[in-house]
Amino acid sequence: MLFLPRFDERCLLAILMKQKKRPVHQISALFVAITLIFSSLGFSAQAAPDVELGKKLFKQNCASCHKLDKKLIGPELGGISQRRSEEWLIQWIKDNAALRASGDADAIALFDEYSGSVMNAFPALSDDDIRSILAYTDAGDQKSAPLAADAAVAPVEEENSPVMLIILGSFLLLFLSLLLRIRNTLKQVQGEKATHLLQDANKFYLWVNSNKRFMTFLTIVLSLWFLQVTYAYLMGIGVEQNYQPQQPIAFSHKVHAGQNKVDCNYCHSSARHSKQSGIPSANVCMNCHMYIDGSEITDSLTGALKYGGDRSPEIAKIYAAIGWDPDKRAYTDGGEQKPIKWVRVHNLPDLAYFNHAQHVTAGGVECQTCHGPVETMDEVYQYSDLTMGWCINCHRETEVKTETNGYYADMHDRLKEKFKGEKITVEKIGGLECGKCHY
Amino acid sequence: MANEKKYWKGFDQLANTPVAQKLAQNEFVEEIPVADFLGNQQMMESSQTSRRDFLKYVGFSTAAATLASCESPIVESIPYLIKPENLVPGVPNYYATSYTDGQDFASVLVKTREGRPIKIEPGDKGFFNSGTSARAQASVLSLYDSARLTGPRKGEESSSWSAVESALKQAATKAQEEGKTFVLLTGSVFSPSTKEVIDRVRSAYGNFVHVQYDAASISQKLDAWEALTGARALPSYDVHLANVIVSIGEDFLSGNNGQQLAAAYANRRKPGAEMSRHIQFETSLSMTGSNADKRVKLKPSEQGAALAHLYNKVTGSSVKVGTLSSDVRKSLDSAATELLAAKGASLVLAGGNNGANEHLAAAINAALGNMGTTVRPDRAVYILQGNDRSFANTVADMNAGRVGVLVAWGVNPVYSAPHSGFAQGVKKVDFSLALTDRWDETASVCSVAAPVPHYLESWNDFMPVAGTLTVSQPTITPLFDSKPAQEVLLALIGESTSYKEFLKGNISERGLSVNSVLHDGGAIIGQGNGTSSAAAGAKALAGVAAAADEAAKVKTGAFEIEFYQKAVGAGFQANNPWLHELPDAISRNTWDNYLTVSAADALAMGLINESQSNGAINGSLVKLTVKGRTLENVPVWIQPGQTAKTLGLAIGYGRTKAGKVADNVGVNAFALMSDGATSDVATIELMEGEHEFACTQLGNTMMGRKIVNETTLATFMADASGKSWNEKVEYHTMLGSVTANEASLWLDHDHETMHMWNMSIDLNNCIGCGACVVACSIENNVPVVGKEEVRRSRDMAWLRIDRYYSSDMTEERADAENIGGIEMYASMEVPAESPQVVFQPVMCQHCNHAPCETVCPVVATTHSMEGLNHMTYNRCIGTRYCANNCPYKVRRFNWFNYQANEQFADVNPAQDDLGRMVLNPDVVVRSRGVMEKCSLCIQRIQYAKLEAKKKGSKMEDNAFTTACAQACSTGAFTFGDVNNKDSQIAAVKKEARAYHLLEEVGTQPSVFYQTKVRNQA
């Protein structure tokens, strides 16, 4: 049996967004995406409903303590229906404490085996629900064979390198000179005068000499254009918009913030309190990744288990860094810890003081306003140009929360009087003053 | 017509001699020392590189460097692996702890960022000495001193703690077997837990002796009090209860007796009926003397006689009085009258390290009924406990070979007692261990040296004063392989417990909660030690005749020398560049100690201080001899207010093994001292040569201008409006007469809508200590520039304390005596022989009509609607127009990249990785070629505003303050928002004493001053 996750607009959008930066491949990507949508729709209709439901329920209720193929906090559950009777399992899952209280020997033995770890009761699950879960534990996560589409997506490579362009250009030149020769030969055959580039150039020079005004004009235009280009180039120095460095761990904001809807502040908790947004320390990662080791990650396109049921090598990097032994499920004693060296994406110069709390807590600005649609980025890139002009523009336009923030209680009336009905922007309370950010 | 005249450079050229021919061939007369500045000459000559090639390389490399610099560097961000729970990056954490550096004590708060201490702030719970001196402020840099010892070492080789500990154990056992003593030599130990550790060692080793030794000793004073109360401790002085304070040579405001009295003193210096009266008799012009209402010059040898005379006058008795000049007698008589009028609410203090004098002072206080009121022997101060006699005995034992083990912990007698015979004695000790912070003079003669942690890395408890327990807690993981000395001692007696646990156990045993004690930094555990003030007073009175006889035995000579302390103190933190760059309160000299002489003596002996063409001062050198010991090349500083025929020299300088900052700065005054005496008879002899001073103030008088507005208490009380003593400048305009604050040529900035930050500086409260200057440097990453640059007037301090001497010449006197203008101004420049001194902290005045703002061609300095003058470093191109146009001269220019330029490697702490850790991460480090100046701690303003916005509440008046205001223990600074009508600053702005500096210029500053009022008739 082959099943695939449903392919929705978000994935398409994600692909399109990603491809925006590489417009050459846009059409091919669109083609691939459309092909995929049709194929996935076709396949998903064939998926068995009970297993599908069971999988969903399993993820919701059981996955934090159980896995199909290995012991986690509780025993492994793959093929559990072969080891225990369905009736017993339903009783146990619904209320294992009651089952133990009834003196069921198996239940008590199991409880002792796991040294008294109490499993939650799930009275809300119906018998059918539990059967679905059990069906899922029997079926397991099917490893699907790589699709043809998969192969089509993979080799997306940059081709417009300067070397290629130079080679192409020289071919073109060669081709042009060949054409010229052929044309001249033909002309000579017809008895016409052949075109001689050098003579023509000389003629052009004479013409130029007699049209000095035009040339002066042309020179001025060209100089201005050159100046403009130079200015634009110089102004772009240090502006790293779209900077997308490779990170030591292929952490995807799309998966965390987008698909799993983890709040930005959960990891970047100091953004509310501090000038730094804070890169989460590895122990924050471990809050979830102590249980999620990536073995259940499915490929977003094929639905197949991405790492063939093994631990994700990327998550394993966190384990290595913090010194966690995922097999023993414990921190290694005196184990070596290696800090993770992330590459900073957004770099403000030292001379500019920026405070996250000022914008996030006091100003109520959304993270995305400056950082862009991070929830769609697999690898984060610098969305805004982070130039002073960009800061200033926002300060000119953004209204200050003078009405709601108690800090402005005294100033509010004075500001209202002074600006008589105008929008009170950051600029109006001194937000453009140099020393507010440069000290 | 062409000029046919020919000029010859000399006869040689005219005669066309071979020399002239040769010279004509060579462009330069002498060979140019190319090799000197380009390195290897041979290589230069054999090189195939032509000038053209060289230019090509330069061109290409410049182009390559330019292109490369367009590429942004890759910045790594490394988060914690496991973030400590209470730590948020970017948000400071504060820890209450106790500052000690071997000499001082203070209850402080330590500001840490991302786990590293960056600032010392005054304690907030009001425990003993809850203020920060310049030394306490600077102490955070001593933590990051790269000269600290990084691990145990045996001679020049590195060793290990286990080796050190086992060697110590072996040596201690051996000494016990051989009947030799085991000496633990420490500074003053006033930590109850440490004492307990020492007691345990004492009971384990029968041959154990604990000796306490202070470099800046008050041992004889302590002896006197031990005789009176039985406790070897000074009483605490309640200066705030004293209406009249008479100090005979005691510089009590500098805190060198262990007590910070400045705050209590300033508390009673507010003009009004309650203002105290302070009379100072002293030798050298001290900070305390500068603040006195009346100052009388006195030779050190006259101190005892002065006290005896004062005693006679106060009690009507007639104990023996030594020689005393009639002027001093007269002043003492009037002081006695004032003291008698304030019985029970007066205070007499004796200076120096002299038991007899101290006894006489105690007797006077007893006679005046001050025992138990202003003098509190029951609240004994334990901060200084050193005993010179036991130290001398120990050194004698060492030299006699009777000492088997010597553990020298936190002391440096090789430097601070060079003539005691200690250095020779160490060699005769079988095993000597220095528990030290650096490989200093003493550590290098001991057989083994091992590092102890800095106070910011340590656990400890203290009892600075009877009834108060304070704690020290680490604010950073130890930087080096150090071990607390207490743990070394515990290990010696086989106890493996950590000192932290030992300490916590002791705190719990007292019935205190460890957490709350650590949170507050201490606890009040009792009310004094129960000593009877009356009994002490009675004893003092009983022994007064003997004390007077003893005091009269003092030696006199043609010249007398007094040893005093500057910001460097006794030299424990001598390797701290902030303390060297902080100008001396009185002489305003940096990076030096020097012999102070009076102008009359200088004239008589041909000693000079001369201004050079660059404005710096050079001085004569003398050979100074005390008791046959000689110091050569001692620079001379002519000091107004110095008593005739006396000299002054600061201790704490002339270190040789403290680190690159301290070594060879100044001369070692300890080399002239003996038996802890702070004064002696000396002779001086002029030497060849000159000394280069780095003085930050060249104009010493106010030349009749209202820079520091000053009046007397009588005038102040007579006219509450201030019209007669604080006249406002008025302009005559077409609109009539307007004050300088109303006159305006252009539209004013809006200062009413948002905040309006103002600062008031009360000149009555400023004692000139310089804690604010150091605090400012730390808070704002102000670079240290070193002596050479200060000498070129390129000091970078954003905040300076100007000191002005009064002059005998005034405009009134010139009028009365018909003295012409030129002569009047010439003599106005000369400070009086006994000048009155005023201190005035000056920083950017944040003018609301700022002269600097109008001249900046690139708009790098601008005005904010909060009344601040902003300086945008990244915009500045360094024209320095602003500095030239600033009437207050508060702008500072970065002539060099002090953080990277090799020239400053020896002085600038930001040049090594360790020293950089002290930088405030909220303030940018300025680079070469930009102007900088006081921002009124805009980073603190912005931070506090944000905190209020985050909470969504109004800003409280006391929510924050600037670094200078926070460091000031006397409350001279008031800072706040004048638009907040309930604020303290709004209230003081309306006071009659308030005035602006150089009001007549019309700059309308946001900083203003409060008129100085002296308690004089």
C-alpha cells in the first residue's frame, strides 16, 4: 500500500516562494508541483481510513511516550496486537489504573517492569479509536519507494555561472564573425561591396568628430549613468539583503514555526525581555527533541520516512553538542559538550543599538515585519536590507501606542495637544534622534 | 633681469673643498638611518624590488584590501548549551557582595552581563560602607588583570595544587617536629569564618602563629584603643551627629582608616542652621582639608602638641605641650571654644599612626562627652587589625631561623616593608608559600606561589563592624587555577569540605537564612560588641598625662615628611590603569607620585615647576633622605597649602613586580618608612634633570570669575532669595532686561512634551574623591590613554573634577589698593599660600543652545527633545570644530585607536582579551578620529524608559540614575526628569543656590550647579 500526505496550497506556495529567488527554474518547479499535486491526490484516495485515523490519534496521544520500533518512556508498540489481546489493550489504554486495581497480573507486571511509571488514562478514546490505533501499530510507517517526481525535484542546481556566460559569449562572437564572412562572400559574389568593419569604424569616427554636441551630450549621459551605477554599488556595500548562510545544523524554521506552529517566543524567549532575541540554547531544543529524534520525519513530497526510521542526523548533532545519549536516554556523565556555532544572519554594526524588547514588547511589532516570512523559510535569509533608511522609514510611519501603554500616561495629553489629531508616530516622540540608537 | 647674486652656505662651498663637493653630491649630510625604521638594512640593499615595483604592490594590495573589505565577515553566534535559568542575554544580573582589596571594605552590588562582572555599584541595603570609592569602582578591572597568577608555580616553573598542598603539609609536619614555628602572615582578617578556619589550624599545629600585617598600618592607633577598650579596633565615628569636627591631621574623608565617613559628613554639609563646622589642622593639603571651613597648616611633629594644647583648653588642665607656633595656638583656642559649645555633638580626630596622639584625641572626646555619641567604641570597626610589633617579631624570628613554614597570604612586605628584613628572612625559612593574586615582589622570593581568587570570584563572610555580617559571593567562575586560601588551610588539617559549604554552614548556624543573606549581601546580627563608652572615656582621661608626655617626645627636624595615600592607596591595585589615570584630587596629576613642597621652600631651594611649550609641566628632581635611606630622582611638585618646611609623598607607587601598568610608575615611599610611622624627619637635595608631569589642570585659580559660585553661611542665611550672592546674568535687549536663560535668537527645542533630563551638582557635597570619574570611565568604555597622552592634554575622561585654589588677589583688593589690571590678573593667577579649595565636577553641560551643534559640518552632534546633546560617533569626521567651540572644554577627541594601537598596549585594558571583558556591551567603543563626550548615560536612560514601557507604567523618579550620580556617596549629583513635577530634580532646580556654569554665554545647559556655601561668618 502506498500513501502520501495531502498536498495543500502551502507546500505549493513554499515551493514557489523558494523558487522566486531562482526565476530560471520557476516554470519547471511549477510543472513538478502540478504533477505532484495530481499524483498525490490520486494516491491519497487509496489510503486506508482506519490506519490514517489511527496514525493521527497515535501522534496526538501516544507518541510522546511510545514509538513503534523502540522503547521510549513506554514500551515499543509495533505489532503490539500480536503480543496482547485486543480486549486487554482496550481496557489498559482506557484506564490502566483500574485494570491494575482489578488485579490483572499482566497489568501489574507491566507496571513493575517500568518501575512505576504511570501511564495516562484515555477514557475519551472510543473502542473504534483504539482499534484504529492498533491497526496503525500493526501497519507501521510504510517506507515508500522514491517516486520519479522525487528525482525530478532533487537536481536543482545553479547553472548561470560567469564561466558559462563567457564561453557562450565567445561562441556567439565567433558565430557572428562567421556570419559576417559568409555575408561578405555572398555580397562579393553578387558584385556588391563587402562590409569592412575597420572602414566603418573610421566613418563613425569622422561622423563623431563632426557632431561634437551630440557627443558631449552622450558623454554627460554616460557619465551620469556611470555615477549612478557606482553610487548604487557603493551604497550596497555592507547591505546583505537575502544573505542566506549555511548553518551547522539544517534547522528549518518552516518545519518548526510554519508546520508545527511553534511560537517564535518559545525559542527566542529573550526577544520580549532583552535587546537580544537570543538563539535558543540546546537545552531548549531538548525540551522537544528528547522525544522527537527525527526517525518519524517523512519526506514532504513522497511521504516516505526520510531517514529510513533512523535518527535524523541533524537532530543527532544537537545530541552530540549537548552530550545526550539517545540510546540510554540520558545525559552522558561528564560527556564532552561542544557549543553549536550558528552563523549569524542579521548583523547590525556595533554603532547601531537595536533592542528587540523595545520593538516586540513595547512596540508590539510582529517578528515578520522585519524578519519576513520566517515560517516559510527552510534556511533563514535576511529579508530586510537593515539599512538606516529602512529603520527611519518605519519610525516615520509607525504609530506609538500612547493610548494603551501606561508609560505615556503623562505625555499622552501633551502629545495630543501638540500634534492636534495627527498620527503620533515614533518620529514625533523623538524616534529619529541620532542618539536614541547611536551611543 | 635675472638675479646673478650667488649665496654660499659657508666658506667650504666658496673654497670648493672636498667636503663641500661631497656634500653637494649627497642629498643628506648624514646617512639616513633607513635600517632603523625599515628593519634589516642588508635585506633592503640586496632586494631586487624597484621603487616602481613597490608602488605597484602598494597599489594592488590597496585595491585588493578595498575589495576584500566590501565582503562582510561571517559572524558566529554561539548560544549556551544549557542556559542558566536566571540569565537572559542582554539583561544584567546583580549580586550583592563585599568588596575587599587588602585595604578597603565596602558593601557593593555587582552588575554582571552574560555571566561576567562589568560594574561595581553601591550596596542598596545600607550595610557598613555602602558606598563605592574610586578604588572600589575600579576593582572590577583588577579581576581581568592579565598580570594575575594563573596557576601555582615553584620559582619560575609551573606547579600544581596537589604538589603545593602536599609540600605545605610536609613542611608543616617537619616544622612541628623540629620545634620551629609555622607562621601565617595575612592582612587584616575580619571574616568570622576565616578566623574559624585559622583557629582550627592553630589547634592542629601547636607551633602555629597568625600574624596580621597592614601595608598602610594604623597599628599604633589600634594599640591605643586596645588599651582603652580591650578590643583591637577603632571605634566607629558618627560624623553625622557632629556639629563641630576638628581633625588634627586625619584625612578622614578618604576612608583610609577603614570607614567611609564621606556620606555622613556630606549629610551635615547642606547649608542651613544644621550645617556642621569643620576645622582641619594638617600638613599637606588633603582632600579632607580642602573641604574644611577652616584649614590651619601644621607640621607633623606639632600634631601631638596641638592635641595636648586642645585638651588643656577644653578641660582647663595643663598637660605637657610640645613646641607650637602662636598662629596654631590661636586657631586651637578658637577651635576649643567651638568644641565646648557643641559638647556631646562634636568630634576630634587624630591623624597619622601615633598611639599617644590617638589617646589624646580620645581623651578630648571623652572630656567633651562625645564617647557614646559621635565616638562609638561599642561599634568597633574591624577592617584594619594589623599589628606592627608582631610583624617585627616574626621577621626577627625568620632571620634567626626559628620559622619553619611561612604562608604569606595577600600581603607583600617585600614591597611595603623593604627595610624590615623580611626579604632576607624569607630565605632562612624552610618552606615559604605565597598565596597571592600575582607574581609580585613577595611571591617571587617565596619558594612556592599559588593564586587565590579575586574577591569577585570568592566566597567569604566579613564582620566589618561589630554587629554586622556581610558576605562575598562569586559573580564569575574563577578565571584561573586559583584556590581560596581557606580551602588550602582546611586541606592542611585534613578537612576536605569546600569553603563555600563551610561558610554556608556558619551562616545557618547563626540562625540566618543563607538565601536571604546572599540576596541582601549581609545581615545585621547584633548591636555592637557591648564595650562601655563611659569606661573607655574614663580610661582615656586617666592616662592623658602619660600620653601627652609621650607625644611631646616627637623628633623634629629642618624638614619633616608626611606619607599620605592617593587613589592608588597602599598599592594593592597598583596595576589598575583607571586609578593611575584618575587625576589626584588636589594636584590633578596622573600616573605619578611626587614630593609636595610649599612655594616658599621651593623658592628658597631653587625647586621649580615650569610650563613647557606644549602646556605640560616639568619639575625639579631631588634626592630625598630619611634616616639615612635615600630615594633619588624624586620629582617635586609645588603645592599651595603645603605647610612650610614640610614635604608630602604618596605611598603605593614604585612597584617593580605588579604588572606592566604599575611597574616603575613613581617612587616607592615605603622605602623611607619605618615601623609604620606616617611622618619623619627628612632632608632634600636638588638633583640634575627634570621630571615630566602629566597634570590635567593648568589654570589653578578662577581669575575672579563666577565659575564656582561660593558664599559663606552667614551671607546665605541672611538672604534666602540669593539675589546678593547668586546674581543672575541679565542682557539688555530691545525687549528690556532678560536673564541669560530667557534670551534666545532662535526657536527653542520642544522640551515640554516628553522627558527633560536635568542634572544638578551640589558643590557643597562634592568632596573631590573621583569615584564618579572612575565610574564614568567604566560605564562608558572611556579609553585609558597613558601618561604621555595626558601630558599632551589628550586625556579622555568625560567627567573631570576641576579644582580651584583661591588667590590672595581679588578685584576688591585691587580697587582698594589701586592695583592696575595687568598686575591684578597676574597675581590672581597665583594661588594663595593657604588657599581655600573648591571642587567642581564638569561634564558635557548638555546646552539647550549648544555652540557645538551649530558648527558641526556633518550634523554629528544634535539636540534631542529630552534636553540631551547627542553625539553620533559614526557620523563624526573629526573636524574638532565642536571641541573648539565648546566653552566648557568637555569634548574629547580620539587621537588614536587606543584599543588596538601598540603604543597603548601597556596601559589600555581593552588591548587584551581579558581586559576587554570589562567593556560595557551597551556602549560602543569609539575608534580613532571621532569626538566623544558625556551622554548623561543615555544607555541607562533608554534602558530605564524601556523597562517602564515594558511594564506599561510611568517612569518613577528614582528608577535609575547616571553612573556618576550612582557612584557618588555624598549625593552631590541629582539627576532626573524636570517634567515630572514630583521629582527631586524639579525641586532642586528652583533652589536659590542653583546657577549655570558660564551663564553669561547663554548656552542654557541642562546641567546646573548649586552654590558652594562655607560655614564661615
